[in-house]
Amino acid sequence: QPRTVAVVVGSLRKDSVSRKVAKAFAALAPKNLKFDFVEIGDLPHFDQDLESDPPAQWTAFRNRVSAADAVLFVTPEYNRSVPGVLKNAIDVGSRPYGASAWNAKPGAVISVSPGGIGGFGANHHLRQSLAFLNVPLLSQEAYVGNAFALFDETGELVNESTTEFLRGYAHAFAEWVERIAGDTVERKA
Ligand code: FNR
């Protein structure tokens, strides 16, 4: 059964290595998963004063996430935490209160860094927010370290062990999505 995965990348820069990892993951995933890269760079800063008349970008973002069966976060680490632009997107998607777009969507987190720690701080801060938002996360963790060395100049993933890791992670994620989304469909029926 086809399942749509909303992909949120926590970096806005054109040459983002996190985006390269997200694209490699999508290419290696089982074919029943369809990936919708949802952009977050044009979302106005979250402001409760705007909630009664929300910006069109907020509404479009919430609708895209709501329409998906699952969510995948691929993010760099900024100062041992989540980039502000990604936290903003999470906050925008979480509102209005009681109608969060994230609620009950099966999810996974991949953190990416040119360093050796693989974005551990960002990964776990993100997991903390997603636990609060009732996103059932694939518990298997994914840290992609030394990330600049993994891609060639055309942006292609050329490291064999990372390729095999991402392939395995994508298959585990597909099974997780099926388990959670399938169960949700059954309970609704
Ligand atoms: C960084 N970087 C970084 N890296 C890391 O492993 N841990 C960290 O805490 C930080 N902190 C940090 C703060 C800020 C403000 C910037 C701009 C950068 C480096 C970061 O991993 C590097 O710039 C990556 O290339 C960012 O990911 P993208 O944009 O390539 O996906």
C-alpha cells in the first residue's frame, strides 16, 4: 500500500548535506513510500497573535503534513540542538491547540553532521519535542557523522557503509509506518 512521507529538512542552504542525506534515504527506500519534501524556509515566525488569522504559509504547511501518513526529519545540529528554523516549523505544525498536524503520525529522525558526534544533541532535543507531540518514533537511531566525506561533487552518496545503513534504516522505517498507520486504519474501520 502506498504511504506518503512528509520530509522536513532542518537546513535551508542550497548545498545542505542534510538534504543530500534525505534524498539518498528516499532513493534507497522501499517503493511503496512516496516522499513529499515540505519546505519550511518561508514559514513566518510562530506568533500566537497571528493564530486567529493564520498566515497562508502556515495553513499550507499544516495541510501538507496532515495529508501525509508519516513524517521524516533530517536535520543538522546547531549549537548542540535543533536549528531554529526547524523548531519554528514544529511549533507551527503543532497548532491550533488540539489540532496538531503531527499527532499520531509515525516518524523517524536522522541527524547529520560533518563532525564525529553525528548531531546527537539535535537528534535528542528533536525526539523530546516529538514525544510531547505524540509522534510514535522509530526507536532505532540514525546519526550520520563525517557527512561531508560521504558524497561526491555531484551530491551522490558514494560511501558504501552509509548506503547500507540508510537502506536498512529506510526498510525499518517502512515497516514501522505500516505497523502504525495500518493499525490506525484498522481501528478507524
Ligand atoms: C553549526 N554546526 C554544528 N555542527 C555540529 O555537529 N554541532 C553543532 O552544535 C554545530 N553548531 C552549529 C551552529 C551553527 C549556527 C551553524 C551554522 C553550524 C556545523 C554544521 O553541522 C554544518 O554547518 C552543517 O553543514 C550544517 O548542515 P547542512 O546545512 O549542511 O545540512
